[in-house]
Amino acid sequence: MRKVLFLVAVLLLLAGSIIAKGTDEKSGVVAEKSNEITVVYLFDPPWYEQAAEFTKQTGIKVNYVEVTFPELRQRSLASFLSQETRFDVIHLRSDWVAEFADKGFLEPISQYIAPEVLDGYAKSSLENLSWKGELYGLPRYYWLWQLYYNKEVLQKAGIEKIPETWNDLINLAPTIKKTGAEVLLGGLQRYNLAAMVYILVRGEGGNVLNEEGKAAINSPEGIKALETMKKLYDTGTLSRTALEMDGTGPASDLFMQGGYAFLLSTPHTYPMAQDPSRSKLVDKVGVGLIPSGSVSSAAWNEPAGVGIPYNSRNKELAAKFLQFVTSAEQQKTIALKLGRIPTREEVLKDPAVLAKYPHFASIEKQIAYPNGIIKSAYAQEILDAVSATALKVLYNQVSIESGLASLEKEINTIAEQ
């Protein structure tokens, strides 16, 4: 029944999109031609500059459909069921790979990419763009959570060493608060709270799901993770404001006003912090590993990639575009211009890249620890369920044990649909 409702919803969305957009190039409706592809991605540079450079080097025309990030998933869904509006290259996140590939909407790409080409990418980035043994995308960059810190606050507090464990951070909280600063911020409203639960569970050696996609969080590791989260919240180490911030962007903006010691956030934060027009922390921000649990440090990591829809008209040409935009040369360009974390080791260690973003030196160690994302065809529903349970625990509405028991049943019901 859920799949029927999904198809109906997408068809309605598609009809509305065609009525609103018409049949011009911007809508992605293109004639079938032998030497052109249609790519849907973000509207700002340097992304579409890559497309122009690809055309210059290969002679393959790119019809570039510019959208905002929130539109990407919906436009892709609409195109999967269309006989007219088709894309040849789409953006992929780890969870989208699971969702789209499980429904047969993605083209496996191994047949188009030589095995030796894949050797250039970090293994974990390829694993996160795979589903049930098939590779569906090539990784452009890591979208990796790290621990950002305000050097000025730590200096005032007399703190010289970045906390290595969550308990270290909790123990530092009273000293930090004496300076008038808050301790830890994050954009944890909605499903991002589940991302933090993931970090804590993986740091204890557990996971949210097992290999079969069923609940694994109702475990000693899951209990320990939620105990740590509740301790962070109850001691005021985790700011109450963190749960009011919807996403890492708003949280990063608030952090850059100078009132917080630490921030859990993503790669856009560092270059933003160096912009004097929006940040009071120019040259005052450091980046390190997320604190570890009893086993290791872990990170929420969404390798951002590009893939090919099953109904692409020009799959071979699309595969050439995938290889071009994820090449070492292009990853270096994106790293230098936007601060995105490369998925190629040679770029991650490039002297020019490290000179501009010295914190990239910690990335290799971070991705050696457990990292990733909740992989499921129903990832969003599971993320929502985990977040809802975590909130109930933080607000003392349920005990950790009963909350995890209920969550296990809910996740398994979702996974069995």
C-alpha cells in the first residue's frame, strides 16, 4: 500500500511540475540526441562551471538544470516516472542510494567504469554509495560532521587540550561556563538528532541497524549511547538551543557569533568562519575529531555523489561526466573554492589544499573510524523514529530501556513494509 501511495504522490508531483515548467530545457525535457546529457544540480558556481569545462574538453553538450538543494530529491523522483522529463545525471546521498536503488530507479555503474578508476576513491566513500552489492554513484566529496571549536573561548577558560571523549567534554563544561560561553551547539532539530544518536552508538561499537536492515539499537551499546546523550543534555553541556536549530547551517551561523565553545557541524562551517562579513571568529576556529565513546570516535558522514537514473537516454556519456566531476583535478578545484572534503587521498593530502584548509589533516583519521549514515530504503522514516525516541528520553517522557524497546519494534515495522 505504501508503494502505491508513493507512486501516486510522485505522479501528482510530476503532473504539477510539467504544468508549471512546460517543456523547455530548464525543466529537463530534452529531445533524444546522441551527444548531449541533462544534468540536475545546484544553481550556483562552481558546479555549473564544471559542466561547461566538461563540454569544452569532451564536446558533449550538457543541459544543466539549476535547482536548490531541497528540490533535488523531488525533481529526481519526478523524473524516474516520466516518459519526457528525464535526467542523465543526478545528485546522490547515501540514504538516497538505498531508497532509489531499492525501487529500481538507479543504474548500476560498474559496467561503465573501469576497475582501476575506482582505486582512486576512498573505499568508504564507494561503500556509502553502494546498495546490496552494486555501486550506484561516484563520490564528489565527504559531507562529514566534525568538532569545531572557538579558540578564543578555550583560551579564556585555560583549556589547552581538545576533549578526546564525551566525558572529557562534560568535565570541561563548568570551566567553560564560567567564561560566559555555552559549551556545545549543533543543529539537532528534527532528524539531525538521530545523526547524533548514530555518532554515539557507533562510538560505543554498536549501530542503529544490522546488515539485514533491522533494528540493532536496542542493545547495551544503544543504552550507553542514550545515557551519554542524556548526560550531555542534563548537565547543560549540550545547549538547549541545539534542539531548536533546524540544520547545520543555522547552527554554524550562530556559532560564528562567538558565544559557544564547540560545534558539531559539516564542512561548510570552516570557510564560512573565515568570512568577516558573517563571522566574528575569523582565524579563531579550529577543527578536530568528534569525541569518542568507549570504543572509538565516529562521525555522521554523507558522501555526496553523482549517479545515473535507470531511464537515462545516454548512460555512457553520463558515466563520462561522473568520472570528470569526481576526478582529482575537479575535486581539488571544489576543495579550494568551497572547502568540500575530497574523497580522493591524493587531493586530501595536496599541499595547496592543506595550506588553505589545515584541518583536512584530521580527515584521514576521522574516516578510519566508523562513519557513515543510516542505510535503508526507508531511511527518513527510521531517522524520524530515532529522533522522536531520543527527544522523549531527553525530556524524561520514557526511560532509555522502554524507549529503545519501543523503537526496536517501530524500526522493524518500517523495515518490513
